[in-house]
Amino acid sequence: MLHGRRFPVNDTLETAEESLGRLGKYTLLRHIGRGGMANIWLAALQGVQGFRKPLVLKRILPEHSQRSAFIQMLIQEAKVCSQLQHNNIVQIFELGQVNGEHFIAMEYVPGWDLLRVLFQASTSVTPLPVEIVLHICIELARGLEHAHTATDAMGKPLGIVHLDVSPSNVLLSKDGNVKLTDFGVARANFEKGVNAFSGSQRGKLAYMSPEQVAGQTIDRRSDIFALGVILYEMLTLKRLFKSRSPIKTMANIRAANIQSRLNRHPEIPEAIANVLRRSITPDTSSRYHSAGELADDLTAAIFDHGRYTSASAVGRFIQDLMQKEAIQGSSNAPLQSRTLSESWRLGLGTKSNLIGSLRMSEATRTRTEHLKIRSAQFVFKDQVPGRKDTPMLYSEVLQLVIDKAVKPNQLVSVNGAEWRPLREITTMAEAVSEFIGSGHEGLSTTFFDRFAAIGLYSKIAAERLTGRLRLVREGLVREIIFVKGRVLSTHSDRRREQVGYWLVDNGLISDEQLAEAFSNAHSYDERIGPELVRLGFIDPQSLYQHLKQRIIEAVCDVFTWRAGQSVFFIEPPPVDAVPFDLDVLPLIGRAIRDNFSDDAIRGYFSRLGNPRIHRSRNNPFPIESLELTATEFRQIRHLTGPAIPVKDHLKAASVRAPDERRAMLVSLLLLHQSGHLMSVQSLPSKW
């Protein structure tokens, strides 16, 4: 079985190093991809006399290997699935541990996940035949019925509820077999310390039931609701509840107005429409009470439809459909390739509400991979002007890109590999994508340090710019989103700055709570915040205040930078950004007071040649916006009158009290960089 998202699924530099190895008695054959918290491998169980059985191993990612909550999720999946033996459920063979690494060995299903099939059907404008849709849903219902009614060896009901029935967790083999997988967030009666039928919600938001969204009591009928949503989306190739806003998605789910959608699709046979009405309803008492009952009604609908199908026919249709994917060049992955995390990373578009309107977004790279690419050797096929034809390091190539000395389509080889356009080197593209032609209007790329930060922030605020400030230095890429000169949000590739980990590190949530929220949101950036609120792990006001503090830290951190690069892109703000509205100007004064010593400020003006300064007649913005201290305001009075050298201002301040001398230095630097003080000439003298 292979679990699914990014197309194509290629080995990364991190995984290529260990692409052939062993994990206990299993031989790792090929890395397939990632599954949220885990790496997914195609492996083989070796035996005597050439015995060889292909299977899939799921291993905890290195960054999660020390977090008990993620290990417990893997164990939970193994424990639940080990109780289930059914043709429509992926089988678990073993839960193991080697050298402290937990893994589970799972059934190998060569094929595709349903989300990938729906994507291809929509983009190729190939509707799924009704009989194919009904066959798949009947098989899923049979698998769910088995899980819901499973008992232990003593006949005691296990009370399993999947809680994450969604297209990405439905596997379709090349033979037409239908398998339900990923019971990692399932609930069961044998969970220690957890009420199996109430509490926080899990699963993908767009397939949750109204009671899940509301945090109410849940049971098997929540899985039936999700299956009804899948049935609708397979028939129409349109999303049912998904919206750009999680709040809007939740509102759509609570209303669950399936009739209004059915009115738009009169082609759906009435027998199937009745199944949708009874499965997709907010009233749990009116909903199907068992998946078996739903399967029976769908079977009856097949008879009404008058066209029958078989597993082999389903397999042939799916293979023909997915063959178009290979022809169109939309995937380089082998037909069986699939990674657990593919589906949620696709980020379904909602403008047209079509499943095919997918917006591909790269997953966050691990620190290990970034370190590997930064230590790699780059060789350009065509000689770069002014450079010898010798291997270059990542930092050298990055500088060439920023200086626009190379073009995005120039061919490059990394560590002796085949020639590829520079823009296709994934990690490089992530780090400098905006510098290699993003199509947005950008201000010039400039050298950036903590002194330049004062002027840059002041310029953005004064001109009320809207866009994205990208700051790059070795080992870090940070973006700050501005709307009319005010900070909207920040993003960083540094792990400790990502929202989920930042909240854990600051003691605001636990590892376990982050793991549960991650199982639903599958992201450690700002999208994890609404999930934590929905789960009741943090209240909205507290989350807002702490995330605001996180943004302030990120904005002010650049006042410690000694060197870097900056570029500002004029563009609309992202629609899914967390809506902060932070005035950056007061932060500048605070940052100078906290990070700039007297000697550093004196050195700044010394490097400028002790300029003559005077107050500008046209202030770029009101000085009051800087929120100067009372002492600093008093020092400004000494800056009126004719232009005189900075040296003379400081000499006059030297006879004042220490706090006044400090205030004068801060005021001089702040007003000079923000455009309130103008230089009229330089006097090249030492002072």
C-alpha cells in the first residue's frame, strides 16, 4: 500500500542517501514519500530460498522521533488495524522497533489513492461512471461496517470509529481492489485514558461531520457522513463543503444543505440522491445507523441503474484514466507510487470548487535536507561570466542568483547529477524563488543588515506599501507580509519559528496536543492555529496575543542581523494569511534601544563620514508614530536649526546625564534612517 500526495514523488537528497538499507529483517527498496509524521518506504521481507514479499514500512520522521505523541499515533494505527481482517482494509503485519526507531509493516497496494484519481478525472474532464462510483463506495462501506462492528477475542465490541474517512485514505489498486487505510487518528474502546465517543475532533476538516466540527459526541455515524461526502464528490467531481476559509468550511458542514447541491445536479439518479440525503444530514437520528445499511441501499441503486461492474472492470478503468496522467506528463512517479502526505498537501482550490483546480504547494523541507543541499557542489553547464568553471557551494550560487548573474533556466549539475534548470533545484527554488523571476514587481534586491532594517521598515510604513518583504541570510529565509505599511503576518523556514513548535516551546500547548492538531491540519504554519482553537487546546484570544508576540519577535529579530539580502515584492496579500494588523514603527525604536550599543551607533555615523544633518522639511510620517520616549523627544529639540555635524550634537550631549546621552544617540540613528534627518555633506574626519 502506498500513501499519497506530491506528484511526482521523487527521492530527496535526504532520502537518496539511505534509499538502500535495512530496517531489521526488512530491506528498504525505495523511498516513496512522507505521511505527515512518517517516512513511507517500499520494502521487502526476505526469507529462505529466495522468499521475498513486498510491503510498505512507515517510519517516524527524524524530527518527530523523540516526540511521544507522534509515536503514540503510529502505535494507535497498528493496534487498531491489527484487530481488523477485511478485504477492504489495509492490513498491518507488524509494529516494530529497531535502534529506537518505531515502524509498522503494512500491506502493499500497487495503485493510487482516490484523491489522485479524482484530480486526474477532473483535470482530464473524465466523469467517473456511476457504476464505478457505486462499486467503490459499496466496498468502502463494507470495510467500515467491519471496523465499526469488530470485536476482540472475547467478543467484546471494539467500538472503532475511523474519524478520517477521506479520498486520500482510500486506495485503489490496479486490480480494482478498494482499501481503506490510515487508522492513525481512529478511536476505539481500548484507548487508555480516552473516551472513545467524545472529546476533541480528528480528521480532515472538509470531511468531518457536523457533530465533529461542534465538538459533540461522535460515533460511527460520523464516518458514514464522510462517506456520503466522498460519494457526492465522486459523482460531481466538485468539492462539497471545502472553502478557502476554515470558518466558512465549518459553517458549510454545520448547515449540511445537500438538497441545494442536488438541485444543481439533476443527472444524479433519485435512488442515489436519496442515499446522499440520508447520509449527509446534520440530524444524526435521520442518518444511516450503519455502513452496512448504506451499502445495501447503494447495491439496490446499482440494480435501478441497470449497469453492473466488477473489480477487474474498475481496475481497467482506473488504469486507463491514470495512464492519461503519465501521457500528460503530470507525474513522473511509477504507477504504484503514493505517499501518505500527498493528498493533504495538494491544497484544493475553491474558486470554481472543482477537485481538479488543485494548487500545488511544496511541503516544508527538513533541516537535514537543507543542510545537505547547502553542502552540495554546483557546476553550471555554461560558464558564468567572471567565474572560473569550478564547483560552487550553495551560498555562492545563491549570491549569483540574488545578483542576477545567472538565469533561472541555466543548466546546473548538483553533485555530478544530470543537468537541470536552476529553477528546478527544489531547495534552491524554495530559498530564492522570488529572486529568480516570480512574476511580481519587486523593489531592488539589496544588501541588508540591522541598520538597513530601520530604513527599510520606515520606507514601507511611510509609503503604506502592500506586499511581501523577503529576507535571506545563510540558514534562514523569512517573509513579512505588509498591508498598507502594517504587518499582516510572517513566515519562516526555521523550524522553531513555525507556529506549532513555537507554541510548544513556549509551554502554551503540549506535544500531544500539537500531534493531534497536526493530524488534522497537516501543517505547522499559521493554519495550525485555528485547528488548535477548534480542538479546545487554546482559546482564540490567547492564541491571537501569543501569535502577535511571535510576529513581533520575528520582525525585531532582523535588528540583530550582520548581513543578508532583502527584496520587497508589490503584490496583494495572501487570502489565507492570519489577519494581524501590527504597526511596525513603534517596534523600530524598541529594537534600537535593545540591540544597538552606543559604540555601534557612533560607528554607524563614523562610517558615513560624520555627516552634517538637519531636520527634514517634509517628514515621511509623523514622528509621534515612532513612539519615542519622553527623554528622546526632548533631545529632538536640539536637532533644530542649521545643519551641523553629528559629532557636534554628540559632543553637546556628552555633558548631559547618561540617559540623555543614550536618548540622543537613539534619536539620531532612528530619525536619520527613517528620513526625518537629512545629510547635507560629509566631513571626512575621525572623532
